[in-house]
Amino acid sequence: MAYLLTSLPNNNMEEQLVEFDTTTNLYQQVSTTVSDVKGSEITYSPNVDANFVIYELILQVFFEPEKNSNLHFELFEDDVAMGLYFRVNNNATRLSYEQLLNLKFVLPAYTGNKTYKMKVRCKGSGSRSRLNRQGSENSVSEIYSPILQMYSII
């Protein structure tokens, strides 16, 4: 499901695209292999007067099956890694917990359509985690849907 919101006059936010992926299988076990974050891909064309573009992804992280979690996220533009300033490291040591993680990046304005997506991996064995699923391996679990939005700052 996607929404395109147009701002009111005198607001510096313009043409906000919000994606709410209701696909039933968004659960993801993160391993040492780099993989796409399910529900993180979006194609966006900013307002012609934009100074900046915002990419924002909200997802659920559950530090299970290991208690030492170390996740590395990186933003990609048209399947090319965006580099050092578009990476996030999220970790926990000897702790089993869950959280909502809000990843937000300020991008330079551009013209035309570009496709963005987040990729993730864990640091090594013993630091795996889950995305978008609550509960332990053998329990009944809740599946979460990530919320993804892009918008122009004028």
C-alpha cells in the first residue's frame, strides 16, 4: 500500500511517499551474508524545488537467537552502495531484547526517479538477529510490517 501526500502551503515538506508493505512474509533472519531488508525498497522522484530528500525506514529488530547482536545496515541507490555516511551499526551485548529501529538519511536533491533500498548483515556467527518478528524461535510470534517513506525538503 502506498500513499502520496502533498503538503499544505507554507510547509517545507513536499510530495511525501509512504509505503506500508503488508506482504505476509516480511520476517527475516539476518546472517553474515549481505541481503536486502525486506520492505525497504522505494522508487521516488523528488519535487523540482527540493533542497534535500529524506529516506526513512522503521522496522522491528529482535536480538535472537544470539544474545550478542551486531547488525550493519547500508543504504543503496540504484543498486550501488552510497558509502560511509549512509551506514548504521546497531549492536547489543549479552542482552536479549527487541526494539523499533528508525533509520533516517538526508540525501542531496536530484532529478528524475531513483530507487533506494537498505541492505543488512550481522558481524559474524554468534551475533545474528531477526527483523520484523517478535518472540523466540519456538513461540507464537507477531510479524511486523516495516514503514518506509521518502519526502522532499524545500
